Amino acid sequence: MLKKLDEDSVLYIKSIDRLGRNYTELNEQWRIITKEKMQIMKELI
């Protein structure tokens, strides 16, 4: 899913538990979303 995000994408997370099967996966996905993908938005603003 994250590979498909581009600068025009909006990611809506209804339930945070959908990001991973366990705490480690959830934590890693959240890190990617907030640190790597959100960086794109910060640069555009």
C-alpha cells in the first residue's frame, strides 16, 4: 500500500491496528508513514 502513495495521495487510517499484525509491524509502518511519507507533504507546504 505505501508504495502506491505519491504526493497527491491522502492516507486515511480508520483503525491503527490495520497497519500490522503485531506491535513491531505496526510500529515500523507508523514510522514509515510519519517519517518518510510525511516528509513529502512537509516539502510541498
